Amino acid sequence: MRIKKGDQVVVISGKDRGKRGRVMKVYPKSNEVLIEKINYRTVYLRRSQQNPQGGIAKVEGKINSSNVMLIDPRSAKPTRVGRSILADGTRHRIAKKSGEIIGE
């Protein structure tokens, strides 16, 4: 996957289209990501020792990684992600729009 934990992304389709957030968790097997404050869903909590009232809570849901794009660090706009091998042999992710190295 080209998206990693801690990346800044923008949602490009769905009900939260245009919203930006930080990736909290990546699920590579199912090709999904969990983004902070995006794709809220309702969860009904059962009564328990820790939560004697039970109730309703809103939590973030997973989003397919094809529905998000990484934000270019230079221009702060959505960009595709490429891979580059530097002269010393290390691999880096690069923003296709600006050529800037992402992360690290």
C-alpha cells in the first residue's frame, strides 16, 4: 500500500468527499484505512461493568484506500504516490505532482 500511518490524506469520494484527516491505522489485507474524524458511524453499546448505562456512540469507520489521496507536502493538494530509489540505494515515496519526498 502507498498510504502509511500518520500520512495526511483527503477523501476523494463518498459522503465525506473533500475532507482532510490523518491516517490512524492501515489494514493492508483488506486495503482499507482508518482516518481521524472521517466516516463516522453509529455504534450501539451494550451495558457492562465499565459502561452501566449502555448507549450510543459515534466512531470512525474504515475507508477503502482507493477513496483517499495523499496530500502533497509542498503544495498541500492531493497527489498520486510514486516510488524512487536514491543513489545510496534507499527507497522513498515521492509525490507525483512536485517530486517531493514523502514522510521520513
